[in-house]
Amino acid sequence: MSEQVYDLIVIGGGPGGYVAAIRAAQLGMGVVVVERRERLGGVCLNEGCIPSKALLDSSELFALARDRFAGHGIGISPPTLDLPRMLARKDEVVAKLTDGIAFLFKKNKIALFTGTARLAGTGGDGHRVEVDPRRDPGPESRDQEKQILIGKRVLLATGSAPAELPGLPFDGGLVVSSREALAFDRVPEHLLVVGGGYIGLELGSVWRRLGAKVTVVEVLPKVLPTMDRQVADTLVRSLKKQGISFRLETRVIEVERRGGKGVVTLKSGEVAEQLECDRLLVAAGRHPLTAGLGVEEAGVTLESGRIGVNGDYETSVPGIFAIGDLIHGPMLAHKAMEEGVVFAERQAGQASQVDYEFIPGIIYTWPEVASVGKTEEELNRDAVPYATGRFPFSANGRARCMDETEGFVKILAHQSTGRVLGVHVIGPRASDMIAEAVTVMTYGGSAQDVAMTFHAHPTLSEAMKEAALDVDKAAIHA
């Protein structure tokens, strides 16, 4: 049994956990992290953000070579897909980044235990955490040797997992989660995606570009219901042009397995139809990973499945904290990372805080979508007076040079003060462009502030300046 008392025990080595650990160590704390995976980085680096973007980039290049090189005067034979090499490249990207985190742990003298952690009560020196060296301990592992860690504070940062739907349990073959959809051994003939959110649209895009027929099934009347409607509708039109089909206001009623394929019964209103597919991706949300942590036994309060915390991220039990997907708010890696930093700094006496109002959301489809702040629908609902500035990428010189003219930038500003209330971008490299909007909004900037700021020519970011000018109907190139 360990005699050492750590200043901080972090359970979970994903974006929130590893960032909190590094920042806490930088601030002089003695830190230990318990992670059940062999590699650090959690879902994000191992089976989420990073591998999906690696495949999105690779599949985008493949589609460009196949469909658009000729328009640039580049003549090539039709490209062929080497899927094993593409998947191997994805794994190489993941390995380099996870190895980088391991290096940062050594640099910052952070101890690491691999295994499954569970809250095990308190003692005179602090909170006790039991670490089982098995990644998936069961009843038969009770006699396995366990390690007890003691910490003045415990941070829960175990993240989330894909949610199953009733009647559609994951089987790793026909019915899969996003994890399996990142590693198919062949391009599906027909991929049926249940859920029209970020994950379903991104992975559907990957396999559509590589040659699969893709159908998205969504129970709601619209996909991406919380997104600015104009942007969401533009994205759906673009995805339809790329060959993705949508079945809206439709439910999956039944799945039968016939000859290695699935026959899926869909129902929309009173109308039922059957579709055959060889893969069914369930991408209908995620749930916090609290099972097995011992939170309820420790007295930690749960609110609708998530852990309740105060402004310091402390739970109902003094000395036990939680961040990321375990607590309320969007399940985004950059939210968890920021919470990890702020948690550590507040423990060190700093007055840090997370500006939840300005968390950007991004969809890495083609075109990309990025948003921050209020949508027009929200402003209308709340009767906030606003002005709109909009600028299309078709009028942007750099976008023309890139042959990426689809989409636009939209800025929503308060009608009287000009303060930026929301920015919505659909188009090339929207994921990078949104950072300017987040900065301006965080500092309470106005559309006029953006309009008066230099934006190098020719760049995609000029579309942001022109949209800001358009708030006052002063755009030059529109």
C-alpha cells in the first residue's frame, strides 16, 4: 500500500484529466493520474476527435483527387483507395499525440497508474482511491492485487461513452458505435447512420467520400436542431449534393440480420419501409462514465446522470471534484480542457473561470461548420434586437483560388451597441476562422471592432471582416 499522499489524484487521462494534471503540476502540486487505457488521451485522442479528423482529412484528399483535380489542371489516373494504409496513418497520428502526452507527464513529474479507479472512502490523510490493474475488472478480479492511492483532492474526469438505443445494442459488427466506425476493414456498401448530429454527419461524410452509400436517419424534423437554421439547412443541402440521403422524422423500429446484412425497418408517421445495410452506426448521443467509480457510495450527488459541482468544480463531497463530460454542458474536448486548467488554477488560489457563453461548436464535414454564441432563432425567441451581417465565400478571393466557394460567414450583433452576439461560419476552414469570433466576443467586442481590424489579403478571414462591415451595410465586395 502506498504511503505517499498526493496533492491531487486525477481519475481519467483524457483531455480534461491530462490537462488538469499538467497545469496542477506546473503550479507545484504532487499529481498522480489513473487511466484505464494503455495510452493517455482518452476518447478524444484514441477513438474520437483525433482519429476522426485524420480520416476526414484523408478522405477529403481522396475525394479531391477523384473529383476536383482536373478542374485545377491536374490530370491523374483515377485514384485507388488503400484503406489499410489510410487507417494505419490514422493510428500513427494517434500514437504520436498520445506519446507526446506521456512525454509531458514525465517532464512535469506526474505519476501514472494504469488500471480502473474507484473511490474508496476517506482516511486521516485524505481521500482514498482503489486502483485495480485490470482495465475491465469483474467479480473474478476481487482477489487481484490492488493499489490504494491517497490524495488531498480527487478529480473525476472519466469522460463519456456512446449511448445505446433501445433495441439497438452495440455488437461490434452490424450495429456499431463511433469507435468501430473509425476502423471498418472495408468500405461499407450501405452505411445507415442513426442520429443527425456532429458525429453521425462527420463519420457519414468519411465513408461517403470513400464510396459508401450513406443514409442518415433522424427522429427530429431537422438535423442539428440547436444550430443556426440557415447554416444547418445549407449544410444539409451540401451533404445531399455529395450523395448523403436523409430520412427525417423517422425511427428505427427493428433490425433483422439476414445473410450478414441488416434489414432495417424504418417508420415515419404511419409509413414503414425497409432498408438493407451492412453497417448501422448509432450516433445518437453520449452518456457520462460514472459507473464503477463509486460516486454514489461516496455521497456524490448526481443530477440527471451528471455530477453536480460548484464554481470550483467541487462535488457535494468536499475534496472530490469533477469536470468535462461528467458535469453539465456540451460534451466537447475543448470545454473539458479549459475546465481542467481553471480547476487547477482555482485550487492554487487564482480567480480563473470558464466563459461558458463563448464555447465554439464545430462540425468537420465538407464544408466545415463553426459557431459561437447566439443563433437568430434564440435572439428572436428572447426578443433581443439585432442586426445581421453576411458575406459569401463565393465573393472571397482566397476561396475562389482554392475552389472552395461554398458557404458564408454570418455575424449577429446587437442593434444598438454593435456588440457581437453570435457568429456562424459554413465554408472552408471554418474551424480555424471561429477563433477570431471567440476572442472578439470574450472581450465584449463589436462588429465595428472586427470591421476596423486588418485582415490580410487574400485570406479566408477577410470574409469575417466583410460580414462585420455588412452589419452596417458597408461591405465592400458584396
